[in-house]
Amino acid sequence: DLSKKVSTCIIEIIVVPGNLPKKSTIYITGNHPSIGNWQADAVPLKENPDGSWQGSFKIEDHYDLEYKLTRGSWESEFVDKNGNVMPNNKLYIINDTTITIIVDNWKDLIN
């Protein structure tokens, strides 16, 4: 039924970086146009006064969202504290959701 309205959900992403070089910007990217279609530097998050970063996105209900965080390139993507590249974050969207992500480190900062 083409007349059926697609409902959208508001997805709030909050990022708490444990290690962030000065003058950095945190970006979100993933498998949806509103978060950049896997382009590493397409969608910057906004820095909050408390040092966290945040973005709000409208995404269709019942969407299988996959996403990652970068500092603008795949060479500077989010990694765990041991420097391992993380698998895609996944979220099946069924309602408005707020996600908080603690970032241990970035790929280009691991020695």
C-alpha cells in the first residue's frame, strides 16, 4: 500500500571520547543517507560543553542501522583500548532511541 506513511524515529547518538586530540571532530557514518552512506567525513557530530559529542538523526522505523565513528577518515576510526577495529555498531530501529558510546581510542593514535 503506497499510501502508507513511513514512520521515522529520532536516533540520538552521544559520544564520550576518552582520548581526543585537540581540534578534532567526531563523525558518524553508516548504512543510511542521514549518516553519510559510509563516507567517513560526511556527518560531523556537535561538541557539547561537557566534552561529549552528539547528533540527532531521523531514520525509518524497522530499519537495520549499522554505523561507525571516525575522526574524518577510516585511518582514524574508533578502536577498542587494545587498538582493535570494532565491528559495526548495529541497531534495529523500532522507536526513538538514545545511544551513548564510550570511545576508548582511535586507530591513528595507537602506537
